[in-house]
Amino acid sequence: MTLLFYLAGAVAVISTLCVIVQTNIVHALIYLILSLLAVAVVFFSLGAPFAAVLEAIVYAGAIMVLFLFVIMMLNLGQHSRDQERSWLQARGWILPGTLAAVLLVQLLNVLLVIDHDFVPTEVGVLEVSALLFGPYVLAVELASILLLAGLVAAYHLAKK
Amino acid sequence: MQGIPYEHGLILASILFAIGLVGVLTRRNIVFLLMSLEIMLNACGLAFIVASARWEQADGQVMFLMILTLAAAEVAVGLGLIIQLYRRYHTVDIDRLSEMKG
């Protein structure tokens, strides 16, 4: 499980890096799907099988298919790829990259102080569902209303 | 069995979050921007799952479900906006969309 965690984590980081440096948008999307699947494996290795399954089905499945449909509708060709390449000059990303790296180093500084090993124990579907339909039942209802609002808004916005 | 130090999970989440942040700051294509936002939301979800595993409580997974719902709704609205923008201006460059000045 430990090996699985580190392996999948490395795959997630590398493929996410590939997403933000790609110029071809479809390739970036495929890398993003790979990254999400790797994170799903990380979830599984941390003892959260329910979250891993949802990550694979909802994130890597449903949301990425939405992206794919929109990219197909936009029909971006060679022209946009050249444009992307001209936008990805060094002076455009060095400053934001440095700032984000400084923030990351600060975060890592905070995180590396604590040191506790733990053996992941599985928190299964039963515990999650008992919480979802117990104390969090109002949050579930609100989430469904949020999804309904998203549905109506997307229908209205994308209408001709 | 050898355990996983839980800060390693949090470090993975922070690295993914920082990569998403770089993506949001550097790209000009609005579809890439939305994808970078997805990466950042996913990193937040990963942090919640790590906390859930560390304290062996299911609450973190419930929060992950809420983030998943939020991401789905956000992507639906965002992609609808992108389609409408592309229809009107025939571009996905966010710097060209500066007409909306309040």
C-alpha cells in the first residue's frame, strides 16, 4: 500500500505538470484524466475506496466527458496550437512560477515539522453513508439543489 | 505493514495545488484555466481524504463528496459560459474579453 501511494503520487504530479505545459488541448485533457485516475489510486491506498470509485466515475468520467464535448464544439485546430505556443514564452510564466514555488516551499516548511506514521485503515462505504444520511443530510439536500442550479444555469447559458 | 507518514499525503496535495495555481496564473486559454481550477479543487479533496484517513473518521470523505458536487456544478456553468463567449467573440483568449467593465 505504501509503494502504491508513492508510485501513484509520482504519476499524479508528473501528469499534472504535463497538463499545464501542453499546447494541444486534447492531449492536456488526456493527461488530466491520467492525473485524476492516479489520485483515485492514492485515495484507494489511503483506505478510502468509496472516494476512489467516485473520483474515477464522476471526475475522470463525467466531468472530463463534459470538457471533451465542449472542446469538440469549439473545434480548435492548428491555429490555436500555434497561438498557445506563442503565449507560453518564458517571460510569461517565470514570475508566476516563482511566486507559486515560494508559496509551496512555505507550505512544505509547515508540513515537515510534524512527523507521525500511520497505517491506513479502511473507512468504507458504510461509515460514509451513515454520516451522509445522518448528521449531514441537510448538506446532501443542499448539494442536490446546487446541482439543480448548475443544470438550469448551464442550459440557459449554452442556449442559442 | 509500514505506514505512510500523513504529511506526505498533505505534501502531495500541496504540490498538486501549486501546479494548478501556476496553470491558473500562466495560461490565457480559458479552457486551460478551468482545467487548472479542477486540479486545485482536486488537491483540496485529496487533503480532506488524507485527514479522513489520519483520524479514521468518515467526515473527510463527506467533505470530498461536497467538493465533487461543487466541481461538477462549477464546470457545468463555466463550460456553458465558454460556449456562449466563443459564439459571440470567436476566441478563447481571456485578455480579449476585457469589455465587461462593470
